Amino acid sequence: MIKDTRAAGTSAAAAARNTDSGPSALGAPSDVHTAKAGETNDMAAAMPYNPGKAAEHGFKNGVNPPAGTTVEAPSRLPLGSTLSEANGTEKTGTVAAEGVNATIAPLDRVRVDSAGQVLTTNQGVPIADNQNSLKYGERGPALLEDFILREKITHFDHERIPERIVHARGSGAHGFFECYEPLTELTRAAPFKEAGKITPVFVRFSTVQGERGSKDTARDVRGFAVKFYTDEGNWDLVGNNIPVFFIQDAMKFPDLVHAVKPEPHHQMPQAASAHDTFWDFVSLMPESTHMLMWVMSDRAIPRSYATMQGFGVHTFRFVNAAGESVFVKFHWNPKAGTHSLVWDEAVKISGADPDYHRRDLWERIEAGAYPEYELGVQVFTEEQADSFSFDILDATKIIPEELVPVRRIGRMVLNRNPDNFFAETEQVAFCAAHVVPGIDFSNDPLLAGRIHSYVDTQISRLGGPNFHELPINSPIAPVHNNQRDGMHRQAIHRGKVSYEPNSLAGGCPFQAGAAQGFVSVPARIEAKEAQGKVRAKPEKFADHYTQARLFLESQTPVEQAHIAAAFRFELSKVTVPAVRERMISSLLNVSEDLANQVAAGLGMDVLPEPMPRALAKPPKPEVAKSDALSLFARPGDGSLMGRKVAILVADGVVGQPALDLQAALFAQGAVGRFVAPRIGPVKTADKVAINADASLENEPGFLFDALALPDGDAGVQALSRDGHTLEFLKDQYRHCKTILVMPASSALMLKAQIPSTLLSGDPDPGIVFGAGPAEFDLFIQGIAQHRHPERETDPPLV
Ligand code: HEM
């Protein structure tokens, strides 16, 4: 029989033009339609069964999954969504580049610069008049037809999105992480593969309690969240500036947050833990005691984001290419050292500049004084962990550095401010579940809750499941999967396949397998009786006081005094005496001395009994004191980068030394600002041109790291006539800052009743008299000390 290829070709071509059913017989391709049908069939035929299925079973396979099976497509034709894809326009472009997800690219693709451009609507229509709405006649009614006005107002109406339920107040910056040495023996994580490897990062620092517009200098834990855009996906190290936490199990997180947030009946106080519900809760949760020591210390009122540590808090795992795993704790150490505010200063700053930390971060980066932190790791084995007196799954415990030293593995530099706060800092979505191959979780029950919580909350905060496509959140690593649709989808996927396994897209995207993909470390639970389902904590979790005492005893006397004063202040704001007493009874288990001091400060004559302990005989701790826990253990590089110094001036001062001092400070990276009774030009006695860019009224003394008082009798007299000057001076003195007194200003010191010696009679090391280069040097050295606590008394004398 003679085969009628033309007839077969015609009927196949006709069949291939239908989107239901299809050609019953596939001959040689006669056109693009039949070619596509034929090649699709060839691909399906090349995968007669799912070859990966068997390997889905069994423990051994589970920890070493194979890569998925793929079939090479004969051409790109069968993978496309439509035969019309080659018909391009300026808008559609043409065919998707092979294997490319174009939503993943440097942020330049979405940056907008309007220089030299006309104003348009969101539809790109040029707007002729942006001043007037459309009306019927000059004095007539506005018209509903005004689509330009309505688009503008409608967009404005929806400019706000829900704020984060915690950590609502924050500030962000871009930068990079640089690895010091390959860590491949410990981890296959991409950032640690080789010395000098650079990984881009975005960091967001935050407070926990307050709302988005609340003050920066609240007594609070600071969030320290780092998004590493690694070439194997995003890794978020979502940490805090304190290495422990209030609670041990995620079950208690909503209770903790409800207790510390403004009280629900009257929404007060804002961004403060000093109220009934917080202290009621924590005094009933003795596991919080260690964290309370930290948040009552100066750690909770940092001088700046650039001068605080960061911690991953939980125990994580490093996993190497062979699948071997060790435990790891992460530490960030600031190059500029750990420096804090004092409470009186923090309170005053919160009024004068609620953006104090945000401003500081922004200005440091704009000035090129880039905040820098070293990443350190404490690495230990499962066997070591078992031998510790505490449980490494308990987030209320640290691992003392004496027990497991911190190994420095790289540095992070924050060197770029965001272009737009909302698009970047507000829309960034960190997630404790974002890990990459080489990093894994421990069984910390607090961490387990976090792994669930972040994406869940972000679905409502960012309006749907596609917020990973927001430019700030998308990784630099390629993204290919079968997730589709949902609110605000950006990616336009080519082809009809959105499932796996498939044969119609050649099996792609296919599972990466153990060699390339993320594999969870198989958790091992040794004791058989601990394997059943249970709601319980391990026994070592019940030791609530040993490490609280360790922290307290590791502080210098001035830090201990600040802890006592903070407890006194916070508990004095509690309105229920029984709650105060309960807290004192708990503190008695940490330190009788501390409990006595706080009780005395609260006018409590009779001390309660110590709170019954959950664990009568805790194991003997490995260390009783750890110097590394004191803020003073990390003075930093001693540089003045990012510091602000007030140089007071007024008409009649001698200008030259003030200018010389400003230049000397600049040379050290500090900013010396001329502060006068009013802003503007100052008539100096020596006719030197000085312009005051701040006034005593708009930049009060507590906003500066140090103070220089000028020379020139007439100028000093002018300053002393302004009450602000004396307040300025008193705050600088009270907050133990370095003060330079040029000759004529001794009169100001007298008028403000500032002593030049300490109570002991020794000279005050933080007060320098003179106006020459030697005194400027001493002044600079004094500022590098941060402050001079030898001067401090409680209550303050000045
Ligand atoms: C079970 C305990 C916890 C839960 C359920 C939880 C939940 C949350 C939620 C819902 C957010 C808001 C996220 C957003 O809207 O983007 C958040 C933010 C944050 N959490 Fe937690 N959290 C917990 C414990 C912790 C701990 C222990 C730490 C520190 C190690 C921490 C650090 C942070 C940080 C730094 C942020 C702010 C991230 C950013 O800057 O956007 N959280 N947390």
C-alpha cells in the first residue's frame, strides 16, 4: 500500500492545532505545530516511568537523595507556552532566555531615577497639571472623571502596610561579608568556601517592643538580622544583640510579647518594659532571669548600632560536604567596640532625637565611617555538648567563651544606605528558616517555633505569598520551582508544566540531590525512652539562676550598679507591690546583694523569701566568671569614627582654636559641630569665620559624645547668659563624657558648679584644661575612652 504522507501530514497538522485531544498518529513533522507535538511526545516517551521513585524510600536514601532525572529536550520548542512567543514587541520582548529567571538580578533592574523626566501616572501617561484637580469651570464642582487625581489619592490611601508584630522599629543597610579562610572542613556553606570570598548582605537592626515610629533609645533588646545573599540561596542569620532569650519554648512567645507590649486596655507605655504586665509575666517565668540581667544592663541601651554585638542566640549546625556536622553559635563583634548609653542620657535622647540610632547608622555610612563587625563562631561537638553543665538547646544559656573559644571567621562591612526606606528596610523579610546547604538547625524548641513563624506573619504583613519576589528579598542565586500564582506574582513562567515529576518539560526543574541540594542532618535521639511524643523540657532547662549569676559577677562594679539601678527604675514603675516582691524573691536566687540594693531602692524594708527553685541542686558550672561578658572587655579599635563632638561658640569667642580643634577631630574621623545660642555666622573676637550649624536649643548636650568649651571672655559670658549652656554642660558631666575647657571657660565650669576633681580628690581624667595641640590630643584620647565612669555617683551630684 502506498502511504499517503500528504494526507497523514494534513490530518496530523490539523490535530496539532487543537488544544484538546491531539494527533493520534505522529509522522514526520510537517510544520511547527506537528514538530512541537512530536517532540513533546518524544520527551514523554523518553521517561516511561519515574526512575527516582524507588530512592524515595528508606533512611539511607533519605539522607542522601539522588539528583532528579531529566531528559534533554530535542529543542526549546516543546517547552514553550505558546508558538507565538517569537512575536516580540517593546513590551513583551521575545522568548525567555534559556534556564533564566529574570526576576533574579542586581537591584539596578528596579532602581528608578527620575532626573530629567516628566511626571506620569502609573500607566505612564504624562501629567500636564499636577496642581489642580479637574473641575467643571474654575469655581465649579470637581469631576469624578479625574482619573489622575483618583489614581494619586487611591495610591496614597494604601501607602501603609501592617507593621511587624515585633521588631517594628528598625533601620537597614547594605554591605558585604568577607571570609577570612576556607571553612570547608566544617561547613559547605557558600560564604565560607574560600578566603576573600565576598557575599552581599542586607542588615536590619531593630527594637522589639515599640511601634514603627517609636524611639530608638528604649531599654530593649536590639534585633541584629543579616540576610546573606549567597550564591546557593539566601541565608538569614536573624539574631539579637543579646546572646540569650527570655523563654525556652516557642509556646511562650505570644505570652511574652503580649506581656511586654503596651497594655491592651490603654496602649501604654510605648516601647518600654517598665510596666505591670511585663514584670508580672517574667517574675512568674524564672527562666527569664538570665535575660533580665542582660536587658537591665547597658547592653539594652547601645550608643549606636555600630557599637553593639550580635548573636545567633540558638545553637545551629555546620555541615560539611561529607555530611558531617558540628554545633555552632554565631557572634558578631563590632570593630568600634561595645559602647552604650547611660539611662538618663537614653531617656533625654528619646525626646530630642527619637531617630538617634537610625540617624547615626545613616550618617556613619554617608561619612564613609562604615560600621564593621567580625563574625565569630563557637564550634563544638555533640559529645562536648553532652558534657556541659547546661543544655545547648536552651536559648536562655550561653556557652562561656572560656569553655569554647570564639574563632573569628570573617568580617561584615555596611557601606551602602538604602535608596528607599520602604522598598528595602520595611519590605525586607528575614526568616529564621532561611538556611543554605552547610547550615542546619539544632532541636532548640524556641528555634522550631521561629522556623514556622516568620513566613507565616510575612504573608499577611506583605500581602500574599509572593513577597520573596520583592527585589530586596529575592536571592542572587537562581530560583526555579513549580510554585505559581498568588497575589502580586512577578515571574512570567514559560511553558505549561508546573509540577514534578514531569516528562513534558524534560523533568525540569529537577531535584538537585544531595551533592548540590540542602539535606537535613538526621537528628539522632539516643535515649529510647525520650523518643515518644511528649510536652516536656529536659532537666537542665530547670537551672534558672546559675548563668544569671555568672553574667552579674562578670560585670565591672559600674556595670553592676547600672543593673541594680535599672531594676529599681523598672520595678518602681510597677503598680502592684506583690509583683515587685515576687521579682525581688527571684533576684535573691541570683545575688543577695543585688536583691538588697533593688529592694532598698524600692523602699522595701522586709525582703521576701527567696523564690523556690525549679531545680534544687543545679550542676556545678564550668566557670563562675567570664570577663568577656563585660562591655569593657571590647573597647574596640579606639578610633573616633562616627563620634559627634559639640564645640560651643557665641559672638566674642576666640575662633582659631575652635577651628583648629574641629580640624583635629575631623582628622580622627569625628565630627566637631559648632553649637551656638542660634545657628548662623558667629562674630569671633579674632575675626575668624565660624558658622554655627546647630543651636543650644535644637541639639542639646546629651546628643554629643564630648564637649569643647571655647576661649574668649565675651563669648563665654554670652554663653553663660543662656540657661541652655549650663544644662548642656551638666548633662555632659553627668553622663561622664570628656570635656575640654579652653581658658576663659573655667568661668562656665564654676557657674555650672562642675567639679574638676573626683570625689576622691584625684583629678577628673575626663576634664582637660587648655587650648593647645597637647590638650587637643588629651581630649581626643579621652573621647576614645567613650566615657569616664569614675565620675559617676548614684544619685548624681550634678
Ligand atoms: C518563638 C520565638 C519567636 C517568634 C515566634 C518570633 C517571631 C517573630 C515575628 C513574627 C517577627 C516579625 C517578622 C516580620 O514581620 O518580618 C519577628 C521579627 C524578628 N525576630 Fe523573632 N521571634 C521569636 C524569637 C526570636 C528570637 C529568639 C530572636 C533572636 C535570636 C528573634 C529575632 C528577631 C528579629 C531580629 C526580628 C526582626 C527582623 C527584621 O529586622 O525584620 N526572634 N520575630
